[in-house]
Amino acid sequence: MAGRKTGGRIEAANPEQLAATLRGYDLFLTDSHEHKSFELPTKLTAVEIADFCRQLAAMLGSGITLIRAMMILAERDNKPHIKKIYDEIILDLQRGSTLSEAMALRGRAFPELLISMIRAGEQTGRMDVTAQKMAENYDKEHRLKQKLRNATTYPMILVVLIIGVVLVIFTFVIPQFTTMFENMVLPLPTRIVMGISDFLIADGIYLFIGILIAVASLVYVFRQPVPRRVLDRTKLKIPKVGKLLGTIYTARFARTLASLYVSGIPMIQALTIARDTIGNKHIEAEFAGVLDALGNGRTLSQAIAGVDGFEPKLKSTILIGEESGRLEYMLESVADQYDYDSEMASQRMVSMIEPILIVVMAGIVGMVIISVLLPIYQLYSEVGTQGGI
């Protein structure tokens, strides 16, 4: 009726019923097609979620109605997959659904944490404040991930460079010396290098395929619940790396729990949601004991004390928050501290990895040079001996 084109997805038995349903929303059906069930659901990134929450908070805070705010978001966003999600939410809102219900119907597009926070905001009537808080939360999450990603970029470049140098040396450089060393009794290091070179040239493609199959098999295995839990527990035991991961998990849990708790969500439900955002199945599995302990009347600090993988400081921080009545403030404070600690720890770890990778590359190149120089030196020695005779 407004003269604007819109799109979305709605459940209907046939096109006729679809047209009648849309007509009830003052919409006229121009075209439709059956939704393909195998289509993968879209998952919004932390940046996209933060942008959604920030704009929604600004418009709701200025008095714009929710449906109008969503229409403005859909008109502003030029990314097709995001616009499609917004259009579907608008249709659900027009049918009487709440925003949290409409977001939940979008599959994995929005995280459970955000949906629960929006639901709490709807109940308190302060959805603009809640949305702004979640924008800040996902901004912090994105910045931490970006810093960790930037810290690991240079080591990854070094790893790729090492692999490239090794392949060039063994497939192009070493074969140039093959004819020179014919009919010679070669030293052991040279024979090893020549054997590796011959194997890579003749059967390298099979090695590459085997590596791909092995990687794919490992990925499939470690996606299963029990192996994934074992892997996540093992990661926590790795020197340096385990402590860094524990710091990241603790910060993520503390920040999420603080956001949920300050929004008035019951502690049991808040812990259940915060557990699913940690990212470590071993730690998540231990929360069954935490929830049981809370149900038996123990405090949160006592219940959380036995969780393997969290930093020990978390228990004392929660205890102080319980005694002072400022639990949400203490959780946010410890999350900020652990965000900083994880950033510093990742930088220190990278500073140790870089020289190790350089030494590895230098060792490989040095081994190849020695294996080539040994038979050349042997050849010159034989020529010199024969000249002396």
C-alpha cells in the first residue's frame, strides 16, 4: 500500500494462501518461490551485530518505533544477506512477534546471548539501553579477536614462507645437482636430501592429497562431542598456550555473565547462556556441576571454584562482588583486565614463536647447503689427490 517493494520469507501452504496472508499486512504478492531447505543459514559477524545494536539503540532512544527502526536499517544496509534478515524480521514484527522472537526465528544469524538480552530489554522497557550495551560488548569482542589475529599474522606468513622455500629448494634447486653427482659415492646427508627431492618430484601430489585427507579426517573427528572435549582439555594443558586460552575463556565468560546479570536475567539461566559462549567444550561440560552446586544452595564463587580452565582470580573476584553487592561491576572489571592480559600474553608468545620459525628455516636451508657442499668438497679433494700423484 505504501508503494515500496519488500521481500522476505513466510510460511504458507500454497501461493494463494501466501497472497492472502500478505494482503492482511497491506502487501501485494508480485513474485514468490519455494525456500530451499538446504540453504545454509547466515551467521552475522561481531562487527555486523555491533552495528545492528548501535543503530537500533540510537533510533529507539530517539523515539522511533521498532518497526520503523528496522525498516530504516533494511533500507540503509546494502549487503543482501543482512537486508534479507532485516526484511524477514520486519514481517514477523508486523505479524505481532516481539523482536527477540523474530531474531530467534532467524536460526544462527543472531547469538543466543543477544536474543536473551533483547528479551530482557523488552521485559524492562529499556531495549535501547540493552542494545547499546550489547553494541559495546560485541565491539570489545571484535577488537580482541582482531588484535589476536594481527598478532598471529606474521608467524603465519613465516610458516607459508618456510613451506614455499622448502618446496622450491627440493623440487627445483636440488635436481640441478643430480647430474653433477652421478657415479659418486655420496655422503649420508646428501643422499637424504636427494631422496626427499626425488620423492617430492615423483610422488609429491600423493603426499599433498594424503595431507588433505588427514586434515579433513581430523576436522571431522574433532567435531564430534567426545573428541572435541578431549582436544579442548588438551589445549588447556599446553605450556604458555593453555594459560593464554584460559585467560581468553575467563574474560569471555565474565563479560557475558556481567551483561546478563545486570539485565535482570536469573542466575541459572544467565550461567547457561554464558556457558555456551565460552568456546571450550571441556569447560562447558563442567558447568553441570556448577548448576547443581547452585541448586544445592552454594554461592556462585563456591560453585565456580572447581571449574578447570578458568583463571583462579575469577573465584576471588566473584566472592568480592557477592560480599559487596556489586557483582556485575567486578565481573566487568575482571573481564577488562583479562582482555588486556590475553593481548599481552599473545604478543609475548608471538615474540617467542618468530625467532623459532626463523631458526627452523635457517636450519633447513643450512642442511641443504651442507648436503650440496659435501660432495663438491669431496670431488675437489679427489681431483687434488689425483693431481698430486
